[in-house]
Amino acid sequence: MWNNTDQNGLLPILLCLLIVLPTIYVVYQRVFSPFASTPGPFWASLSRLWIAKHSRDGDLNHVMIDLHKRYGPLVRTGPYEVSVADLTAIKSIYGAGTKFRKSDWYSVWQATRKFDLFGERNESVHAVQRRLVAQTYSMGSLKDLEEFVNGAIKGFMRKMGGFQDSKEPADMGKLVQLFAFDIIGEITFSKTFGFVDAGMDDGTFSSIEGILRSACWLGQIPWIYRLHQTLMPVIGNHLGVNARHGGVRNFAMSEVRSRKDRGSDRKDILSKLFAVNEKKPTEFDLNVVVSMATSNIAAGSDTTAISIRAIIYYLLKNPTHKQRLVDEIDGLRRQGKISDPVSLSQADSMPYLQAVMYEALRVHPAVGMSLPRVVPSGGIDIHGKYFPAGSVVGVNPWVVHRNKEVFGDDADDFRPD
């Protein structure tokens, strides 16, 4: 056993280490790291807690726009991570055949699921999974769902007509989210959830919000997620992301089982997933069917609602553009060239409608953060700087969509003309 003299001598050493080691780390990250010359927030250079905080706060899109305006096309967002706004690098990072692999940010999204198109990081496994469902989500297959979407559209317009008749104000943001969820129900399960008619949801929206926000920030520091999952039998659940194993998944599972029992002739997404299950019952079992249906609900409804709300918002904020779109619609209606609701093929041939949609998606992308990738062996030069293998890089759509070199000095403005 140590005597008091030994203990008294050890204490100064420990205190010294507590001071020296962090100092060495800070000096390395700020001076000697390969990323030291890449500008960015001070705390981002030392810890991923910086980007985790802004991911949790939901303001990362605006923060990154401001940082790129201040620092240029390269911004350090972590000890070994860089946000890239160099257009020539986009194809290298995300293009077909790229050797850039998904970072461990995706591990939280995938969790323990063996089949996960979004989260799967093994490229060969992902390729097999993608081939299994490629036909299900092909454009030709999605066109089969148009009649189901039309039913949801008519229900939405009836609801809007009620507001018009009563002269009561309408919360368009909420209505659009209810509408998007009903659409997902129609195309996935051949049934509307009835949220538009009810004027409210059943609590699912807050659950989905918790799942997505939680996964976004936990992906930045996945070790916290893994530690929590290990301790969860003792401490209980404290993470919103685990709701994907709760109410949302339970709802999807109930619908899948019910549909499996009763059958259906409708060619919705669930029927196509069942077809894959019948052909490949081992690789694509019913648990995978449930997971795919859950993803449709959680991710599909949210991104759809964001995009539709963006279109409506920018049209209302820009009455001149709104009137031009109304004129295009009215003109084609008078000529008998469009139906009610407008079909997909008809919408594709409406140039100003297409311009409005694409412009709204440009200024307000549904995804507000970069999708991180790992630099492969050999490293990469981006905008005159070399980043070694193992570095993490990503492109935030909110940043590149407002690049003035591409979209002009008014890149921040909504201008579909």
C-alpha cells in the first residue's frame, strides 16, 4: 500500500496532467493539425459538441450560411471535419462511383437494423438493398400511386373550401403537414389517416420531430447514443430517437399485419414491398417491410410537408410570382389542357409551375445539414487544401444553393423567372 508521502507526490502529478494534456490537445488542434489552417469557430476545432449543439437547436442551416459568408468555401466544423461549399468537389464527394463512404453519423440512424437504405455504410450491402427496392420507388412505379394522391388532394381542397366559406383563418403550416401525412398514408397503406378532416394529428408529429432532431445531433457524437443504449436497461430511455421503436413503428407494424391478413388489389407501396418479401423472404423479411413503411411515415411526411410549405410561403411573400402562376393555371384550364386535380404529366408541362417548385426547393431545401462523408485513402485536395484520408467532409445544400457565383447576387431571393 502507498503511504501518505506517495499519495502527496502523486497529486501534483495528476494536477499537472490535467493541465498539460488538455493544453497539448488544444495546441495541436489549433496549430499542428492538418485542419488548423481551415477557418471556423474556435470550439468546433476542439470538440464535436459544437456541431451537435447546433444540430439539436435546429439552426445549423443558418449558422453554416453565416460561417461560409465569413470564412469562404471551407469551414472547419469539427476536430477532423470540414463543411465544403466548393462546387467542383460535390461530384467527387457524392457522385456515382465515389469512394467517399458515409461517416459514423449514419450509425445512429441505422442503429441495429440490418436493412437500412439511408443508414447502411457498407457500399456492397447498400447496393444489394437498393436493388431489392429499386422498382418499388422507380418513377414508373410511383406513377401508379397518382390516383391515391388525387384523393388526398381533393380532401385537402374540401378542407380549404370550408375555411373560405367560414372566413376563418387557416394555419397553412399545420394543414400542409396534415395533408402530407394523409398522402403518405394513401400511397403506402391505401388509407388516409384522416388528419386533414380532423384538423389535427394524434401526437405522431411531435414523435417524428423528436426522432429526427434527436438522430441529427446524436449522429454528431454517436458514442453518447451507444453508451445510452448500453445503459438503457438500467437508466431507462431518455432519447427521442428511440421513438422509432415505439409508436411510429408500432403503427406501421399494425398496418402491415392487418394488410397481410386481409390482402388488397391496390398497387400501393406496401403491396410492392410485399412482392419483394415474397421473392426474397430471407433478405427482405416482414421486419424489413415494417422498417420501410416506418421510414415512409417518418421521413416522407416531414420532407414533403417542408417542401410544400416552402412553395406556399414564398408565393404568398411574392404576390407577383403568385399571380403569374395563377395566370398559367387559369389559362391552361380555359384551354381544357389540365384536369382537376392536375396530373403529373400535365404538371411536368407547366413551365412556370416547375420553375416555382424548383426555386422554392433551392432557397428552402428540406435538409438543413450536410450528409457527411469520409475521405478515402490517398486524401483529397479541395479548394487548394489537402485533407488526409479519414477526414470527414460534407456539403450543406442551404449553403451551395445560395452561392452567388452560380445563382447571382440575388441568390438569397426567391426568383423563379
